[in-house]
Amino acid sequence: MTQIHNSIMEIIKTASSQEVRLIKQDVEDGTLRRVIAERLAELELPQRVCPICNTPLDDNAPYVLFFGTTIRKKARFDAKDCLLYFLEDVEEKKKVEEKKIEDKKKEATVQEKE
């Protein structure tokens, strides 16, 4: 179970009798279902502008990139140059991080020798 799921269960377990009855009523009359559906809809709103040049995008953005390993992300671009700029920027940030890691390893090795 996820942490948020455990938190919801803990809230219900520690709630007063009146609070549990109100939660039950929200479940039975569909209020809770509606609130959850509205929040999911908010979270799934499509990206409306290009992240590089801020050009408004419609539903048929010509360039779409899916990325991420554990958390899947989606980015849409209005033109090829914006997509390429984004990829180059990601690659540059990756090189900077790799350099930092390499520098830390070198520093640790020097300190061990001293």
C-alpha cells in the first residue's frame, strides 16, 4: 500500500463516530467519487504550451516525447527545433551531473591517499 493510502486509512481509523458517518455519507452519495474524478481530471489536463517557446499547442502537437523510468512524463513541442533544444539541454544537464560525480570520486580518492 502507498503512503497516501495508509494515511487515508489512518484518518478513518482515528476519526470520531460522527466524522466516519460523514465520510460514509460522502461515499454513498457519490460526493467522494466526484471529488476524486475532478482531481484526476485536473491532473490529466494536457500541456497547453510548448515548454521551450511557450507557443500555444492544440491537441495535434506534431512532436511528442515520452520519457522517464519510474515516473513516465510526456512533453509536447510545436516544432522540431524546440524538441532538439530540449534534448540538448537534458544531455547537457546529464553531462554536468556526471562531471560532479566524477569530481567527487576524485576528491574522495585524494583524501584517502592523504
